[in-house]
Amino acid sequence: MALAKIREVPLTGADAGPYGITVGPDGALWLTLVHAGAVARVGADGDLRTWPVAADSRPLIVTPGPDGALWFTRSGDDRIGRITTDGEQSAVALPPGSGPCGIAAGPDGALWYAAMTADAIGRVTTDGEVTQFPLPVSGGFASMVAAGPDEAVWFTLNRANAVGRMGTDGAVALHQLPTEGAAPVGITAGADGALWFVEIGAGQLGRITPDGRIDEYPLPDRAARPHAIVADPAGGCWFTEWGGNRIGHVAPDGTIVTHDLPTPAAEPHGITVAPDGTVWAALETGALAHLTP
């Protein structure tokens, strides 16, 4: 892969903190502003609109829901937020101490989330019914979730050094990672029928098949601290290197190419692939990075 063309789009001040990002059902970019406690929309024309959520809500990850709205985790006040494409908000309260982080639409028409501080994976229906399924670990720090190709939900356990699978009935299987201290975070379902994830502690990418086979791919910079990952339609994945200040790509065969961001210490976090094949990453320092492969 040739080096991508990258431009940075100023968005907010660093005090707002762009963090999670996704493409909404309206074709616009939707993102969380973790420090400002807000959600933002960036239209195709670059128009920026923001909606305050709550001062201490700490919104983290945002995802399209099965109901045509955007759903996002509120890690600071134990809620799942919902916002329509015209900005109407509502929220679902979770059990106290949940600390939700990752969220994704599941195979059953509900939203599934990782309860970081409750050792649980949760499910919330579009009409607000909440169920939390306990995990067989203590202090595992469930971080991100993704719907797998096998009608199940997959998730990372950052401090338990494992990737897990949960059926829609709550049945759990955990897979320990080969590398000690790998500290997995982001996870996504690849177009190749496997799940891809990042190991922030080891500077590696991982791939796990539905039957539990794990392969790991070291990054050129083992201190890069990869954070988020998203699949592309061609079978590869794009990922952010929070510590390396880069956006990277891994091909289906494990070949890795990385691209330096123009601004030093931009703190790339969330990443998404737009319908036109270009890549957008949220930079916590207040901008978006737009990559044209």
C-alpha cells in the first residue's frame, strides 16, 4: 500500500476532546467529545453541530443503532445515550458502577456494551430494557465490543489479557492472549470472517477466528500503543497508534503499513471508514484526520 494522503480538519479545542467516531445513517460523521461532555456531527460540507450531553457524562464510543439513531456510552454517569440524526436525545440508566466503554449493535437487534468497572457485558434494547451479564473475571476491565460473524458478541478484557465471546444468551468463553501484558482494547469484525483487535500494551495487532485461533502481528513501532481498529471492505483493517501518532493499516495477510500524522502528539483515538473508502480518525487534541488511501 502506498502512503496515504492525510489532511487534518480543525474541529474543536483540545478541551473538548474528540474521541469516538462513526458514520451515521445520514452519511455524516458522528463523534463524542469526551472532555466537553457532548456529541458532535460533521456533515459532508464540513458543517459542525454539537449537542451537550452532561458535564460529567464522559461520552466515549458512538455507534449506529438498528433504529436509525446513534447510541453512545456515557462512562462518567453510567448511562447509554441515544441521539437521533436531528439531535433529539434520550438516555438509558445502567446499574451504578457500570462504567460503560465500547458499544456495538448486536446480532439480535439490541445494543451491547462493555461495562468496564463492573466485570460485565451489557445489553440494552432500543426501548430501554437493560440486562448485564457477569464475566468470570475480577478487574478484567472490559473495554470494547464488536458483533462477530457467528451471531455472538466479542469483547476485549484489557486487564485480564483476554478476548471473550458472549452468546446472546449470556454464555461466555474467554481466550487468553499468547503475549503477556498485551492489554487488548479496540476490536472489530473483519471482512475475512475473523475478529481483529489491538494490543495497546504490546504494540501488536491480533486476529482471532470464531473457533479461538489467535495470531499476533507486531507493529514496526512496538511503543506505538494502538488504540482503535475498524475493518475495511477489502478485508484489511485501519487502526490508530495513540503513542506513535500514526494511522496504520493491516492487510488480510498481516502486512502492516503506517502513516505519520502531520501534527505531533495529536492523540488519535477513534477511527471509521466512510462509504467513499476514505478513513477518518478523531484526534483528542481537537481535530479530525482524513486519510485518502
